Amino acid sequence: MQRHPALTQITEGVIWKQLLQFFFPILLGTFFQQMYNTVDTIIVGRAVGTQALAAVGATAALINLINGFFIGLSTGATVLLSQSYGASNRQGVRDALHTGIALSVVLGLLTTMLGTLAGPAVLRMMGTPDSCMADAQTYVRIYFCGAIASMIYNMGSGILRAMGDSRRPLIFLIIACFVNILADLLCVVGLKTGVAGAAVATVASQVVSAVLVLVVLTRQPEEIRLRFRELRIQAPLLRRILYVGVPAGLQFITFDLANVLIQSGINSFGGITVAAWTAYIKTDALTWQISGAFGVSITTFVGQNFGAQKYSRIRKSVWVCMGMSVSLIAALSAVVLVFRSWILGIYTTDPEVIRVGASVMLWIVPFNAVFMPVEVFAGAMRGTGYSVMPTVITCTCVCVFRVMWILVLVSRWHTIQMLAMAYPVSWILCAGVFTIAYFRGTWLRKRIAVHGMNPETV
């Protein structure tokens, strides 16, 4: 298969070097993704005020809930494409490419409809404080108008990464980040449009990133080039995509449903606590963007090597990724913990918001690295197309557990510290179960049997 210089087949070579070369642009991308999201918060919090900051924060769980399912669903296409690319199956790459982009347009339309129509009602159900309800509804309606662009970028960048190109999605993200900053300064600071301006800036940056990724996909080598006239959803391929993507999407949605419940609990403590929680989430979001980048890296790495039937290489890559992820997350968490009050001060000048946010971080941040076995093991399993078991484990040990924690313990001991403890306790439980499931090895043997591959190296 002819390959563009930016595309890489990661089925040969030194594992740790290739994994680092593939991961590093994604890692940088997480930094700019965090900046992309953080600019809204900083500018709104400091230029508009605490209530506007709370309004943006109150929408986060809802936005993640609706986007999460459809983005999770789209991962099915990228997993199939990475396997076809690793196996040098040109027809499989073309089919996954065109079905994936067509699917992203459909998913974007559905996301726009759900977000704009149901979003305001869900915000009310979540108990969003009246003081920031109007701004929160405005932000949600405008934000979801850019859903198609967001879906196309996420699908397109996932396709490029599945073919070993993690550099250009990073470049597009950097460009979108600066578009977002400039648009924020123009709309929020210059034109005084408040929360609405922040949402418009985000949509503008999403449109730019979507256009860039489509341009690159139309300029790939002939056999893997995107052609708009060939965009269609192929039913047989769609079934395979849904097999992998629906469990991933359900995990997103149940995870975020639990977070919606947590946000409802946060809302019950009043505007100061909502603002403090928002500042904490934005502060710690870099940690989880990095965590997610490790998950994306190992999923793509395993996908290509599974297609090439290199199973020992899969196992080695998992442990390389685990070592890097735990070390980096632990180091970053230590820095955040030490400087938490100063970091929170970037988002707000309100001393009470800073005090509450620092207290929350003390209960959660020291345990961040515990979650990495979940991210790495689940990513490896999904790279082979084994998506059901990771979803069941995560939904049970994280989502259901957190719901029970809030309904039973937080309702009895109504403190922000008790609510915050739901995070580290659920991570420890989930990491333990994933470790047992990984070492049993049935997930890999079953996928090999399904594909009729050579099992002798397992």
C-alpha cells in the first residue's frame, strides 16, 4: 500500500520509541485541547464574573453526556480502519474511511438536535442555579450548533491517527486553539457578548479544525483518499462499527450520566461551590486529557498490530504505555496539588471559591494515577475490537458505584468532601477489576478466534 510520508505503520521497530513518537503529538494535542477549553473559562470568569463562570461550568456535564455517546460510537470506525491499515487491506481502509466520515455527519446532526432541543430542559432537571440558568441555556444552544464540525474533526483526526499520523491532527488543534483565543478576545472582551460570545468562539474554532482535516483527507494517496461522491454508510461495515462503537458510546453516556448526577449534587451546595468545582475541573482537565491520549495511543497501536497478528508486540506495548502513563500522571498530579491555590487563582479572584476548590482537589488529585490501568487496559482491549467487557466493567465499577455512593452516602453526609471521595474510591475498584480481566487473557483469545487469525503466538 502506498503511504504518505506522514502516515506510519507501527507494526515494526522498537516499541518504546515508536509509541513515544506516536504518543508525543497526542500529548501535545491534549495541552492545546485543554488550552482550547480553558480559555473560555478564564476569559469568562475574569471578564464577566463568577455567575458566568458557574454558567459555563454547569453545562460541562451535559455537553460531555451528549457528545460522549456519539464520539464513543465513532471510535468503532477508527478501530476497524487501524486494523485494516495494519493488515495492508486497502479496500478495508477505503470502506472504513468513507463510512466513518458519512457517519460523523449523521451523528453531528443528531447531536445538534438533541443538544439544542433537550439541553435547556436537562439543565433545569440538573438543578442548575437560577442565577446562572439563562447564561447556561444560551451557551448550550450555541455550542451544539457546531456539533457537525466537532464530529467531523474527531472522526477525521481519529482516522489519521489510525493510519499512524498523529502530527497533523495536532497542527489542526493548535490552529483551532488560537482561533478560539482570538475569537474569545473579540467576542467576550471586545464586543462584550458574555457567555454567548464564548460559545460562538468555540463553534468557530471547531469549524476551522473540521475544514482542515477534510482537506488533508482529500489529499491522501490515491487508494486511501477521501472522495465526497463515495460517502455512504455501508450496512455490513456499519454493523461492525456499531459492535465496537455502541459499547464505547454507552460507557461514555453512563459515565457522564453519573457525572450529571454529581453535578446535580454540586449544584445543591450553591453558586460558590459550583464555581469552585468548575475551576477544579478545568485545572485537572489537563490530567484527563493526557490520560485519554494514552488511551488513544494504545488503542491505535494495538489495532494496527492486531491486524498484523503481532500479539507479543501488543503485550509489550501495553506495559510501555502503562509505565509512561502512571509516571507522568503521578508527577503532574503532584505539581497540581502543591500549587493548587495559585492555579485556581487563574480562574477566579474570589477567595471563597479558591478555598473550596483547593479542599476538593486535596481529596481527589493524589489518586489520579490509580485510574491509568483502566485507561490502558481498556484501550488495549478496544484496539482488538473487544469493546463489551471494558464497558461493563467501567459502567459497573465507576458509574453505578458513584450513583450508589451519592444516593446512599452523600444524601446522609451532605458535604463536598464526601461527594469528592466518590472519584478515588471508584477508580481503585475499577483498576483492580481491569487488572484481573487483563491478566486472564480471554479478551485477546476471543478476538483472535472471531477473526480466524493465527493463535500460535498467544
